[in-house]
Amino acid sequence: MAAELSGKVVIVTGGARGLGAAMAEAVVAGGGKVLITDVLEKEGADTAAALGESARFLRHDVTNEADWQAAFDLAVAEFGRVDGLVNNAGVATGELLENESVEHFRQVIEINLVGVFIGLRTAIPVLRAHGGGSIVNISSAAGLTGLALTAGYGASKWGVRGLTKIGAVELAESRIRVNSVHPGMTYTPMTAGLGIQPGEGGYPGTPMGRVGVPEEIASAVTFLLSDAAAYMTGAELAVDGGWTAGPTVRALTGR
Ligand SMILES: NC(=O)c1ccc[n+]([C@@H]2O[C@H](COP(=O)([O-])OP(=O)(O)OC[C@H]3O[C@@H](n4cnc5c(N)ncnc54)[C@H](O)[C@@H]3O)[C@@H](O)[C@H]2O)c1
């Protein structure tokens, strides 16, 4: 069920496909307007077009400050205000710590963490001018625990979680809420190449035994964007089938 977002204008980064596209769809389903941004121009334009008049697309690299300003300017020009930002754009890694190159580590931090930082900085004056708002930062289950093979990625997602807390305490007086969402393994173009399968039993290492689908992450995000979450800031919402809750009975006993 879509969260109530009537009259709200939300920017979703990395919204061309995967989780971001599902979030954009959920914003529109809740009655809101969405500016989808991404570096993937064709996919982004197609995703926005499929959502009709309530959606726009802008090419936007989250590492670029001028692109960020252009995104907020366009959202205000097209829809008159901005109430929400979802910092969703991100890239993944899959190397052992000792094999990760310094260059690649820096690249991942630049997109996944510096990109979120610039987004927060750019959002603050705009949201303040419109009486406040809600920022949702997409971290990861890898930002709640030490996940092997995620050196740059995991570090960036722990950073996103920390930045969320700082934003929450600094911005509460401005009526800007800042929360993080921590998806577990979810079936998207980012993860489809990892050999995971959607559906029951497809991911036995997690308590629910399956991977998530993008709509299950999107519903947590739209809840945090909505007034139903009016007293929530600085929270971290794991949406991971129980993966970060602890080891399964099977993992502990072999049964
Ligand atoms: N899928 C999962 O299992 C999972 C789990 C935990 C966290 N996440 C996080 O959720 C977010 C979305 O992931 P997804 O699975 O939908 O991946 P995805 O690869 O399908 O989508 C990510 C989008 O971000 C865009 N992007 C990448 N670099 C960018 C940049 N510099 N500027 C603007 N856009 C850029 C990509 O073009 C892509 O459209 C990411 O932050 C990811 O780390 C995903």
C-alpha cells in the first residue's frame, strides 16, 4: 500500500532503474511528484515517461555540485517546491580488502558517500525555505555490519549511516528529518549478476529465506517521506528479511 504523499515533491537519485525506479513509482502512487535523476539518460527518461505528468527526469551525476543545484532548481521550477530527497544512487564493490585498489576505493566513496554529503548540503536551504522536509539516505545492511567483500562499499554505507545521524541532530530544528534505510539483498540490476534468485527459498542464508523485491524497500522509503513518520529522525530502518538480526537456526545448528 502506497504511503500518503499528496502535494509532496521528492527528488530520487539513481532513479532510472532498480530500487530508485520503484521508489519513484511509489511516490507517484502515493499522490506525490517526483524528479528522477541518474547518469543513465535513456533509462531515466523512459522511467519518468512511464510515470506520466507527475514525474520528470534530469541527468545528474551525484558527485557534481553544479548538477545537484540544477536538480533542485528544476524540481522547484517544474513542481513549485521540494519536500523530500532520497539519496539512493550508488555503486557496489566485490573485492577482498587486500585486493581493493586505492583508486577504486576512492571512487566508491566519492559516489556513495561524498555524493550523499553534497546532496544534503544542497537540500538544506531549499527544504528550509519550504518549511522543512524529509531526507532518506539509502545505506545498506552492509552499513550495519561488517560484510566481507565490501571494503569501499561497506565503508561508504557506514559513512552514510553516520552522516544521517549528524543531519538528524543538526536539522531537527529546521523541521528537516533525516533517516537511513538499510536494504538487505534485493533483486535489482546491481545484484542480478550475483547469482541470486528472487522468490521463496532463493536466499537461505537470511532468516526469511529469500531476497527482497524493490517495492519492499520503496514502501519503507515512502513511509519515511510521509507525515506518518513525523516523529522519526536519525532512525535506521533495516529492510533485510532479518539478515542483520543475527544468524539463522540453520547457520547455528546445521539443521
Ligand atoms: N540491491 C540491493 O541488494 C541493495 C542492498 C543494499 C543497498 N542497496 C543500495 O540501494 C541503492 C540502489 O541500488 P540498486 O540495487 O537499485 O542498484 P542499481 O545499480 O540498479 O541502481 C543504482 C542507480 O544509481 C545510478 N548511479 C550510479 N552512479 C551514479 C552517479 N554518480 N550519479 C547518479 N546516479 C548514479 C546508476 O546509474 C543506477 O541507475 C544503492 O545505493 C545501493 O547501494 C542495494
